[in-house]
Amino acid sequence: MGNHLFQLIKKLTISEKRYFTIATKPTQKKASPDYVKLFKMMDKQTVYDEGAIKKKYASEKWVNTRNFIRTKDYLYKIILDVLHQYHSSSSKKEKIKKKIHQADILSDKGFYQKALKMLSSVKDAALKLDMNIEMLNILKLERKLQYHLDPMDKDKKIEALYDNKNKAIHIVENLVAFDRKHSQIDRISKKHGRNITEEIRKELDDFLTDPLLNSIENALCFEAKVYYYQIHALFHFLKGNSQEAYKYNRGVLNLFEEHDEKVYAYPHKYIGCWYNFALDGIALGKYKDVFNQVYHLRSLVYEPRFEKMPNIGRKIFVRVSVIELNAYINKRDFEKGLKSVKTTEKGLKEMTGFSNQELGTLYCLMATFFLENDKIKEAKEYIDKMFALEKKGKTAYLYIAVRMLKVMLMYEEYEIKGDKGLIQYMPTLITEFKDEDLYKKECELVFPALSIIIEEEDRKKKQQLWNALNKQLGEVSKKERVITKVTSFRRWIERMVAEGI
């Protein structure tokens, strides 16, 4: 719990910490509660040090083993409660849920007309936000209220409510069906990437014969329409058809642009769709479209409506930086790419709460950018940062990525050419961490092969080489179970190869 609690505290924004301080401030002039002392101590630490906390408060009972565990658990729960309060005040959906709950309370107290009026005030808003489950709750409560109000046309109104309830259930069932389809193809994508067998290819072809996926008109609500486009985009990505994938990703962005308020209702979906669109755009060389979208998305980083969702601003910043750096690496545009690096560095200093994987991804791309432009000193700086992160977090993604970059660095620094020249350096890299035997077989396969792939200029041959490597990795995975933790990195490398990086 200690490490999870520490990580949660480190991801709090300044405004969230301020709100926590106000919410937990004693009402009278009393000493700070034990959990507040623990919070402040953890907040000051850069690395979690339980020993230092116990040493500072050695004379207090709450730091003995049993009480300390209870205090950590209590602080964790308090932080989550405070965060819920903080974010609920600005969330339209939470406000609607609150009104429904208040209407239910009024109903229980016998204020039926007031309760009905309150439900009527949120009904349209719930429909606009696709809150289909909440709509079922509203209709259920309205039916209950109609029985108590006893109007002249009670039967007619209750029958109409049942009709509306059936429609709401149908919409929910339709959404669940699209969600399930999306989950199925997403699992195929995460498991295989583009390295699909004939059997999987046939499964994909059969997958798209479902009548549900024939037309966008079959999707009955906004979220289902998003799933429709995402399913088709993923299907074409897996089949290697970037042009069609790009078209469907463009379709989902158009859908969001037609319903601007949905960007703020479904920010994670919007960012994910934008990111896929941009990656496909880079693969197709549609840089103008990509950069137009980059400028638009960057403007949302400090959007007031995201003020209480700082993780959204951070996520946008990371995705935009990744796309920009990828695009400039692809275009071999050093001057503009350097500006992007500086913008990224500035954002890293101004914003907080980055995960190791987010930092590692950005450091990796900045190192790659400098390597591609023969800037060895600058590349080393970012590789060292990645190395420090990987040592700290033992993240499989970073473990492989940092060593891949070291291979690239060797090419640039020592001008090693070809497979044989590189292999002599492999044992040093492979045995660098003796406690990381889990990845030894991966390294023996990955580094020499990746080096050749990176050097290969012919796009078609590059893809063939990657497919061969991916097949080998799959075989090792089946036999020795050592590849399972690096699926995301394999997909990232696959994108790199497909985009000609």
C-alpha cells in the first residue's frame, strides 16, 4: 500500500493538494491528524522512504507497524473521497446523478411533484450525454412518481414511460453489442499487432460480416457510433490498409467535431481516436492534415473545461509531443523537430504527474530524433534519462527500448555496419543487468535483428524483416514465456517500421 499511496500523492495536482488541505483541516485549533502528517511527509519525499517517516515520528504511536498500516489505508481512502468531491463539482454527469439521487430522496419524503420537476430538469441533459443507464433510473423513478400523483391520464402516462424505457433498454443493448465487438478486435490487435496468421485473417474477415457493422446507422447513440468507426479503423490497420484505417479515424474525428460538447464528455476516447488518426496520417505522409490536428489538440491542453481534469491536459501533451516528434523524425526536418523537442522539454518542466512510461516514451523519441540527425551528445543525454527511469521502475518497455537505442547509438558513434559488427557488442548489453535473465533470450533475438531493420531503407523489405523477427519472438514467447510483458513495445516498433522510421 505504501508505494501505491506514494504514487497517488505524487500524481495529485497543486489544486488537488490544496483542496485536500482545506478538506482535512481541523475545525478547531487542534494538532494535525496522523494521516495529514503522513500526507505532508510523503509529499515532500522524491523517493518513498518509509524509514525516514518512522524515524521522524518515532515517539508517536501511529508509526508502530499495525497503526502505520491502518494510517496508510485511511489516508488512501480519504484522498480518493476528496478527489471524488473535487471532481464531482465540475462534472456534468456527476451533477445529473446527484439530481437523480436528490429526486429519489424527495420521493421517499413524499414530495412527489418536486421530485418529478427535478427529474424533468435533467432528462434532456442526460439524453444529450448518452447517459443511458441513468435514463433507465429516471424512467423508473418517474413511473413510481406517477403512481403517487394519480393524474387523470395516469395509465396513458405510465404506458408512455414503459415505451420510453424499452427504447432506452434497446439503446443500452445496442451500445453493449458495439462495445463487445470493439473489445474483441482490440484484443486481437493487442495480442498480434499486424503479425497475423491466415487463421486470424480469416477470423477478421468473418468478424466484419456481422450485420451490426454494415452501416453507421446501426449505431443508436454517440458512443456506439464511435465504436463503429474504431472497429473499422482497427480492422483495416490489422489488415495493413493504412489508407482505409485513416479514413475511418477521420470519420470519428468528424463525429466529435459535429458534437463539440462530446470532446469534453469523452475526452479519453477523443484523444485516443485523434492519436490513431495522426499515426496513420504519418504512415501515409499526410503531414499537413496531421499538423492541423496537432495545433487544434495542443490548444486544448489548457482548456478551462479540463481545469479539474489535469490528467487530460497531460495526456494531450504527451500524445501531441509523440506525434510531432514522430512526424519530424519521418520528415527528417531537424529545424522544426528541434523546436518540438524544446516545447516538449518546457512542458515536462511545467506539468506534473508523468508516469515512467510517458517519460520513457518521450525520452525515447527525443533520443531517436537526435540519433537520426547525428547529434550523439544530445542523444546520449536522453538515453541516460531512460536508463535512470528503467533502473528505478524495472519497466520491461523501458528495458528493451533503452537497449535498442544503445544499439542505434553504436551505429552512429562507432560506425558499425552489418550484423557481424553489432553482434560482438551484444554480450555486453545482454549481461548488463545480471538480475534481468527474464529478458536475455529476447535481447539475443531483438538487438541484432532490430539493427538490421533500422538500417534497411527499402520499406517493403523493412516490413518483411520485421514480420520475420516478430514470428521468432512469438515462438520464443510460446516456449519460454518471456515476451508477454512487452506487447506494447512490439506494437510501437511495428509502427516505426511501417512508418519507415
